[in-house]
Amino acid sequence: MTKKIAILGASGYTGAELVRLIATHPDMEIAALAAERKAGLKMADVFPHLRHLDLPDLVRIDEIDFAGIDLCFCALPHKTSQEVIRDLPRDLKIVDLSADFRLRDPAAYEKWYGNAHAAVEMQGEAVYGLTEFYRNDIRAARLVAGTGCNAATGQFALRPLISAGVIGLDDIILDMKCAVSGAGRSLKENLLHAELSEGYNAYAVGGTHRHLGEFDQEFAALAGREVKVQFTPHLIPANRGILATGYVSGDAAQVHETFAKAYADEPFVEVLPFGQTPSTHHVRGSNFVHVGVTGDRIAGRAILIVALDNLTKGSSGQALQNANLMLGLEETAGLMMAPLFP
Amino acid sequence: MTKKIAILGASGYTGAELVRLIATHPDMEIAALAAERKAGLKMADVFPHLRHLDLPDLVRIDEIDFAGIDLCFCALPHKTSQEVIRDLPRDLKIVDLSADFRLRDPAAYEKWYGNAHAAVEMQGEAVYGLTEFYRNDIRAARLVAGTGCNAATGQFALRPLISAGVIGLDDIILDMKCAVSGAGRSLKENLLHAELSEGYNAYAVGGTHRHLGEFDQEFAALAGREVKVQFTPHLIPANRGILATGYVSGDAAQVHETFAKAYADEPFVEVLPFGQTPSTHHVRGSNFVHVGVTGDRIAGRAILIVALDNLTKGSSGQALQNANLMLGLEETAGLMMAPLFP
Amino acid sequence: MTKKIAILGASGYTGAELVRLIATHPDMEIAALAAERKAGLKMADVFPHLRHLDLPDLVRIDEIDFAGIDLCFCALPHKTSQEVIRDLPRDLKIVDLSADFRLRDPAAYEKWYGNAHAAVEMQGEAVYGLTEFYRNDIRAARLVAGTGCNAATGQFALRPLISAGVIGLDDIILDMKCAVSGAGRSLKENLLHAELSEGYNAYAVGGTHRHLGEFDQEFAALAGREVKVQFTPHLIPANRGILATGYVSGDAAQVHETFAKAYADEPFVEVLPFGQTPSTHHVRGSNFVHVGVTGDRIAGRAILIVALDNLTKGSSGQALQNANLMLGLEETAGLMMAPLFP
Amino acid sequence: MTKKIAILGASGYTGAELVRLIATHPDMEIAALAAERKAGLKMADVFPHLRHLDLPDLVRIDEIDFAGIDLCFCALPHKTSQEVIRDLPRDLKIVDLSADFRLRDPAAYEKWYGNAHAAVEMQGEAVYGLTEFYRNDIRAARLVAGTGCNAATGQFALRPLISAGVIGLDDIILDMKCAVSGAGRSLKENLLHAELSEGYNAYAVGGTHRHLGEFDQEFAALAGREVKVQFTPHLIPANRGILATGYVSGDAAQVHETFAKAYADEPFVEVLPFGQTPSTHHVRGSNFVHVGVTGDRIAGRAILIVALDNLTKGSSGQALQNANLMLGLEETAGLMMAPLFP
């Protein structure tokens, strides 16, 4: 039976991406679209690329009758999300795309986000949404917290290696190259075409990026000890994609084997032959993750490169993958479209 | 029953686009992929974005057993295509994406393409592949000639207007803005990123572009007289998309009504409200066509703007739409994916 | 003797472009930089690419002592500019880059800009700043009104032809392709990288763009009668450049000769050999204008293509060229840098 | 007195960049331009952006009379360059932009470039062309070997730190982001706009990039011991710029002080305030280098970020800076143009 879906925050990029994906999903139907400041508009006015779809008009959240909704995606800004979710029906299945329920420890949340959490009691309930590693928990979850897009990319690079104990834990560096849609549809000078195209730069340098909170939480849980990675994101003149270049100590061949084994049955993770490295070109618009490993001329060093689309696998595609599990649908439903190239 | 598909010329952009589309088609299966110079390679070596698919390896055309093939797409270069198609089984359904069978008149072909046609007898057999206007013929066709991508765009802008007699025929101007993938995967200096990005220019100026042959043929047939449009293409630093800006004499409101009526039942053509104009951003990666009309401060002038994706609706998507009809499948099967934005 | 220069509105793109150009000007020195909302900041904070220069800090306009200033550039928004200029010392030489003094007729100004002019008496005094055509007036002027960037491009395409009477006046079409910096450093959704890159669209369609006011004024003066052109601008994913494609009736060879003669002695205007067409790639970052002409397969039709950099020749470079004349300096001083390619 | 300049290899990007820079040089004049395969053409045919300049036509190298030439730039491909330079007059001042004379050790050359050197005796004569660190030697040199563009960037990040002994030498990582013009005007599939724009990837991963030969040579000389850095370049969809992100162990404040002191008097090197990081946007088209330092949340780690334009400071600008010194001209002559932004 077709599942009824609501999307809160439908006027942002992750909201629109959810609509794009659900548009061809065999078992879902969009029943409600909310966007506070754009309530009353048609989706085609806000996102003309969705013009061909027969969608409900945008409404305010309080106009939605959640009684008939099977699952609700929250694509709202951080902080707003926790306040909204706190007040939603307690039996409503929810996939939150914000940062609000990613960190289980209220203190860690407060440290990285700078405010006390408004729904502390739900932080414990939420399941961390990195599907490939929390699949069973997600199936049973009522509230799933989608991961940060950088956080997802870095974890695809490191989780199997930390779990298998094949790399050193004290000298991990993640140098990331991030496309601009990760910053959302926000009006900031550095996101203008004239300011961004044709150049690139680091940002949130020096261990200040909030996604470090997720790395710290997840890697410590895997390793059974504190693991502090260095993580430097860079803003690249492209719209979609994250490329993580990981520098670790370890045997490169063993690293590759570990990946091959860990991801052997994953429908969305492709491990490239040893020595080949992925490109964001080849995952754009899709839910796939490409993982590559090479050695270095310096013995005992391995280089990990992971590419995914921040809006799809890094956010809305991941969210849909989780929703499929929560609703008892095929995990890959609506998500097998090939990347768009060129 | 699943239809078996062969693609000749699978190492070019239109070939890869066909694979992308067919990958999620419910009723088709790729049975053979040919690429003469890359025979022996895996598709993932040539197009890593298709790595997740279970595809046959690339072979030479003469290695294919066409006995089990239901339909063959030819995405070969012009001239090569006619030579190959001439020698394919006579009962094989074929959609040709090249220019070779678009012009019914051998003299017109020779004029625009500079060589005598190698399969003159098949020129008459071929049906012109602009689905929305040749639907019934295509259903019954064995050989369909996909249109030029610019030719398709210009015809979406002009055919209903010429048919309805609502515009002047002697002062039609089509100024087109074309993305670079229309030039294919060819190694030319002006297609390099360093040469193309951050700037733009006209090309094939002055009535020399080959797609004029299609305009001349089709518009004359509609009007019952010679119709010579001015057509100037421009190369724009983007990968997908054609935007046609048409300048015509006529009543803009009447033009808009004519479009609304002509395209009312078309699943892939969206006519925007009067005064709104489309963007290539909003059709990228999809089979949709967006059509807009405005008036001008000069009475009696109308401006037509049409956007489509040259690789999808302008080429491989159109080809698949035609193949669906030829195989008795749902016309829209595999083609309803929403555009990719941003 | 080095001339002391003030720039009002130094925090926008045209202000920064003036600083870039004056930085290597042999006879000018920047004595004051004003930016109301950024007063107190260093220019390097607002435009880090100017970090190496020894520049005065940004101040409010009312903090500037104009006594020692030889010439003042006003790179302020429309409407603000007229209010500021009205109150500047009456003997101060001024080059205004806004639209405020381009239209000599207060009614025309009000029609296109929607508000009554606040300094009507100065509209008559201002000289229109298209250097190549108003050179002598500019030399003697106190107040020069820089042209619109599209207006400049279209006039380079049409003025010599209208003056020489070699084209029809009733069917002129200017289809323009404009880079994004023409929209300034303003925070608008459609100017974001994610919204603009990889796609393109028309805007201000249907004879509504304000630069039409300049075309109307200037072409009527040349022709001695009303000349209404059709002008449709398109927003292209590039940062600098305007390409005008002009469609006119006339003999293409005669058109080319007319250009060759008109621009023979111009240091910044390059007329390409007949049949060649320019690209915005080849004028980027420079004060040069490239002009090309072809015929069409339709006899009696000519296609004009003009390329310039909107921020340089279309705005700040033009302004500096005018300032050179007003200050008795070499017209080309500080302006002969070659375009940046790639 | 004006110096007569020859440029061999004028049809590539570094050749064109030399012409762009010399075009406004007060003391140089281009006397000869050679390009074997394009001999006979005008420079404007090969690089239309140089159309406004009065330049000699392209000739073959053997057509040049070097008697009247004061200095010759060789912008030829690797390997060709050594063969050509070997046969040039022995008293001719030469700045070579290729890799052929960068490595002083013939064995190192052969290791990284895969062929025996054809002018071994001249390898010892050549001075390494990183101006800021070899200034006095360059003044007296006859043959200067321009550095690799990545090699220059990495050395601006590391030389002062290695010399001052303020960082560890065994865990240096250079993650570089490189624009496409560094690959030259070569027809390769991965350099096409359609393949490169909108995505990014690593290349020459694992310690295989040839510029490592320069790092090894130079850092060992500074440190008095072997220093092996990890260096991974990434290809970014932009035309100009290199951004090096360096990860080192050391005290970040001390690192910053070391930079501030080392570069205090350098006309082209700007050290940003501690904690600020540069962008390639802000050096494009210029000879400037921007250097930034931050600490990390992990004590004892510093992050170095260096930006420069690969075609200017990384190649042709550096070459001109060296030529100025060799000819007894002002070091900064012709090189003080501000970056082009946006």
C-alpha cells in the first residue's frame, strides 16, 4: 500500500531533493509539503524543475493533519528541527535531516552547536542514520537522525578500518572537498556565483567544523577509546559532491581488503580496484558511494578517497533509504537511478 | 516481457545516456553494447558513473548476435551510422541517433552533410523522430531517425505556431544557447575546460549549421511553402541544456494559447504561464521541455523561449521515448525522472 | 602630477574593479575610499584580492575632504547616486557609474526607473560616457554618466550602422548573453552558485530592461527618428562578459566596412575579419571590445556580434577611460592590460 | 634600454601568459615568437585575446636570429626543452619553464621523468628558479630553471619552516587542489569541459607526481637530511589556481611568526593574519602568493594554506620575475597587476 509522506522544510535543497527522489518511488506518495515562509505557494513557484509533478501546495506545519501520514521527513534548519519534532505526534515515524539528533550526548550537542537542546529526552531515542552501519536499529526506529554530509563521507572512509583495527588512530587526517549545495539555499556573499566559481578555499579550519562532533562520537564507539581526527573542509566551485581524501597509517593492501569485505554486499557502496580513485563526477545525483585506496611511496601509509553526492547519499537519499527500512519497504526503492554524467 | 536492447556507439555521451535511462526502465534490458575502438573494455572503464550496473562488456558490432535483440539504438557518428544500419538485419527495429536519416531528400542530405548517402533507399523508410509530432508513424516504424538536439528545440518552439498560422513566416529568428555536451566526447581545443568555461561565443553563424536542413524540411511541410529561419547557435559554459530564444511576429497571447492547446496532453511538455520564461536549470537530466511566451513592448512581436536537455529530450531520452512506442510499451516508461537541481 | 582619486561605493564590484585598474595607473593615486555600511574596515577585509595594495581605509562619504580630490568615481546604487552627487562640491569632477545621469530627459528617467529624479538640473549637465562617441564632450565635462554595460555593448554594435544608414531601423534585434557580475554583489537567490552555474535563462524579457532607455535615447538622436530595438538579455553562468548578437537587415559586407572605418583609430575596439566572430573569453578583464560581422544564408541579413567585459569596458574601465580624458591624461593610461585567458 | 625577448613555445598557455605579462612591461619588447606546428600563423589566430597587440608572427625556432635577443623564454614541453636549449647559443640568457633543468642530479631526473637527460652538462649550470629563495644566484645566472607550479606552492608553504626547524620532518602532508590550466592546452578527455566541470578528483596519487622530485631535492638541501613529504594533487573545475593545504606537526603560532619574518620584505608574498586562510580567488591572474596558518584542536598541529596562480606565480610570472633579475631590471617590473576578481 502506498505510504503517505510529509516533508517539512520543502523549500530548501534537501527538501527538493526528497521530492525529486520520491517522485519516482513506487510505494510512496507526497501528502503534505510544509515551508513556513513560502506557505501558500505552489512547489513549482519555488522549484520550477518540479513543475511537471502533481504536488500539494506548500503549507505551514500547523496546517498538516498528521493522522494520515506514515512518515515525516524534517528538512528544517538546525535548532528549529528539535523544536518542531518535539511537538509532533509521538507515534509518527520521523527522519530528521538536521543536526539536532545526531549527537546522543547533550553536552556534546551543546559544545558543537552552542545552545542547550530543546528535546533532550528524544536524543536518546534517535537512531543515528548511517544506514550501512545502523541498519537493524533503523528498521525498528521511530526517529532517525540523518548524518552530516561530511560526516557520512568520512565514516565511509574510516569506520571499517577502525573496526578492523588496521589503521593507526592518532594521525588520521581527512581533507575534504565539498560542493556548494551543502551550504543550502542561503543568501551568503561567499555562495554567490561571482564569488565562488573559478576559485576555492578552506573553511572551518583547525578542528572547528561541527561534523567533528559526529566523528568523535562514532569513532570512539568503534574504537573503544577517544579518536580525534583532523578534518579540514574546502569549498569547491561545483554544486554537488564531496570528495574525502584520507591520510592514514596502515598497510594499503590490507585497507583495501578490509573495504572490499565490509562493503561486499552493500547495494550503494562501490569499492574500486586497488590503486584506482573515485571522482565526484561519477556519483552526482545518485545514492552511490565510490571508495578507493592507494598506497604511498612512503611505506606504511595509505590514502583513502571517498566520493558521494552530498544532497543524495549525504542527505536526502540517505534519508529515503532509512525511510524505506522504517516503513518495511525495499531498502533500495526509488534510489537506484544512475548518476548524471556529464 | 523484458525487451532486449543493443546500443551501438556506447562509448559516447548519447550512448552512456541511453544506458543511464534504461538502467531503471521496467521493461528493458541491455543485451549488447558495442564500441569499436573500446571493444573488450568494461563499460565502467569508459564511464565510471555506470560502475554499479551489471552490463555486458563492450564488443565490436560484428560480434553481436542480433537474433535475440528486440531493438537497437545506433549512437554512432554521422556517416558511419548509415553504413552500419544498411548492413543490419532488415527486420531489426532501429532508433538512429545520428543525422543520417533525418533528411528525406538525398539532395538535401548531400547539401548539408557534404557526401552522398550510402543508404538512399532507407531514407524514405525512416520516420522522423520528434515524438510529439510523429507519434503514430513512430509506433509503426522499423527505423526512426532521432532529431538534432537544436532541431528538436526549435521545432518545439515553432511547429504549433506554423501549423496554426499564427506567426509570420518570413522573419523568424532562433537564437540558441547550447551546452557543450552537444558536441560529444570529442577532443577539440575549444571544448577544453580551460577554453570554454567562463566565456561564450557564437558558432556556425550565418545559416551554416546543419540542423537548418531539418528546420527547412519540417517547416516547409507544415507551411506548404518554403520557410527559412535564421538560426544562430552559441556555445555556453554548461554541460547540458539548450535554450532557444525565438523572435517572431504574431500576437503573443494567441501564440501562448496555441502552445497551451497543442501541448495540453503531452506528458513531457510544460507550457509556462504567459510571461514566464524557462531555464535550462529546470530540465537538466530529464525528458521535459519547458515552453514560455512573452510579448514585447513592440506590438505584434512575440518572444518564444524553450528549454530542454540536449542529451535527454534532445537525443537519448527522445530515442527511448520512440523505442517505447515502437515496442508497444508505455511511452513514458523509464523517462519520468525529475530534473536534477541544483 | 599624480591625480588624487576618490571612489564612493568601493565595496561593490565596480568599485573594486576601479581599484584594480588604478593600482597600476601611472598618474593616479587613490586618496579616499567610501562605503557606508563597511566604513571602518580595510579594503583587504572586503576584497582580499587587493590585500597587497597600500590603500586608505573605508570611510563614510561625509568623512571625505574633497578639497584635495581631483576626480571622484561614484560606484553607488541607482537613486542613491543622484542624491550623493547632488550634494558634492560643484567644481568636483565626477564620473558616475550608476544609471542616474544617463537619460537626459527626466520623463524618460522616471519611466524606466520608477521615481522622480532628485537632481534634475544636473541631468542636462551630464555627458553620456560612451567614450568612443562622446570623446570631445567628455574631455570638457565635469560630470560624466557611465553607460549601462548592456547599453554599451549594443551601441558598439549599432551606432556606426545607424549613423551610416546601412541597416534597417525597424527590425533590429539584440539578443544578449550577460555574465553574472553585472548584477553586482547583491544577495539574490538566482545569483547563488548553486542556482546559476550549469544553466541559463532569459530575464527582463519583452522590452522591459532599463537599458532600453539608453538605446531609445541614443539611437533616436543618431537616426533623427524613433528607433525601437528588441532587446532580450540572458543570464549566463560566467562571471564577466557580455556577448551581443545583433540581427539586422542590411548588406553584411557594407556593415563590415562601416565598422572597419568607424573603429579604425580606436585603441580599444578590434574589428575582426569578415566572417569571424568574437568570444567573451578573449576580452575578459580588459578594456577591449571585439566586433564581428557575418552574413546569413538569407540575402540582405547581417549578424553582428560584439563582446566586451561588463566590469571593465562596460563599466569601470570605461569610467577610467573617461576620467583620463577629463584630467588631461593619456586616454589609454592604466587600461592597456591584455585580457586574462584562460 | 628595452630588452629584446624571444619566446619559444608561444602557442601554449605559459607562452601566452608570458606575452600577456610582457605586453605592459616597461622595459621589454617581444622580438620573436616560435611555435613549431603553428609557424606561419599570427598570434591572434592562436590566441585571439592577444589580438590588440602588435606581435611578430609565429616562426620555427631555427628561423630566429638570436644575435639580437637579450633573453629567451623556453615554454616547451619537457624533454623537447633540453634538446632545444642544448643547441641555443651558449651566451644567451635563458629562462626555461619546463621541468628539464629543475633537478640537478641526472639520476633523479631519470627516475622521475623516465629518460636519460640530453644535456647533462647544463643541469649543473642551471639555477633553480624559485626567486624568493635563489634571488642572488638567479641574478648571476645564464640559465634558470622555472619550478613546477605545485612545487612552487609547496615550497612557499614549507621552506621557511624547514629552514627554521619549527616543524617535524617525518609527517608532512601536502594536499593540493589544482586548476586545469596546469595541464596545458593538451587534448585529453579528462580536460574537456563536459568531463571536468561540476566534479573533482585526485590524480597521481600515492607519491607518483613528478614534482616530488623537486620537493625531495630542495627540502633535503634545507634540512641536511632526507625529507619525504606526502603529496596528493586534486584536479578542480577552475582554470587558474593552486591551493596547498599542508598538515604539519609544530606550534602554529611559531609557524606563523616564522612565515611573517621570512616573507616580511617579499613584494609578492602576503602572509595573512593568524587564523585567516587564503583563497585562489584572490590571487587569480596575478603574481601574488597568499599564505595562511591556523592551529588545530589537536595541540602541536598546524595547518598551512598557500594560494597562488599556477600560470602566473607558478610559471610565467615567476619566469618573468627571474628574467627581470637576470637582465638587471626591477624585479617587480610588469608584475604588479592586481588579481582579477570576480
